[in-house]
Amino acid sequence: MKRAVRLIIPLLFAASGASAIAVVDATRIAPAVAFGNRFVFALQLFLLIFYALLLLAVPLLRGVCRGELPIELTARGARFPEPSAEAARALMSQELHDRIRTVEQGLEQAQRDLDRAAAMISSSIWKLESK
């Protein structure tokens, strides 16, 4: 995951810069929100594109590398399930697995006991009939 982040973030940074420069070169007049300054416009575009790419890249990287999907995507970023909830689910799953295994072992023992009792009853009936 760290290697992917170290590779992807500079690529996003460069792509954002190149996109901002391309858009600024294609426009003749900077908008009023950039105070009519092309450099300010390029900086605003760079920040907007970089932030948007980060908002998309973080959930994508965590989904691909760790298998974690976000439960919510907002302007503040992706929200992932709390680790404590996941740990509790894993613990509960393990406890349920242990209880199921215990019940299975009990059922297997009961089956053996029933088979032994059936064999004893069968042999007793056979002895009674042969007399």
C-alpha cells in the first residue's frame, strides 16, 4: 500500500499540474474568481483537480490493496468502517465458529452413543430371540 501511495501521489500531482496548465493555455481571459490573473487561475485549477483526484484515488487504492470499501463518500473524503467494529465482527465470527464446532462435536458424540446403544439393543434382542 505504501509503495502504491508513493507512486500514485506524485503521478496525481503531475497530472493535476499538466491539466491546469493545459486549461489555462486554452483560455484567453482568466475568470473573475481568479481576479483576472492567469497564474491564480492555474493554481486554483491545480488544487481543484488534485483534490478531486485524491478523493477518488484513496478509496480506490484502499479497495484494491486492502479490500476495504468506504461506507460513505463526502466532500471531506471517504469514511471507512471503524476498525473496532471490524475487530468485534471478527471476534464474534470466531466465537460463533467455536460454538458451532462444539455443537458439531457434541452431535458426533451423541451419534456414536446412539449407534453403540442400538448395537447393544440389537444384540440383546438377537439373544432373546435365539433362546
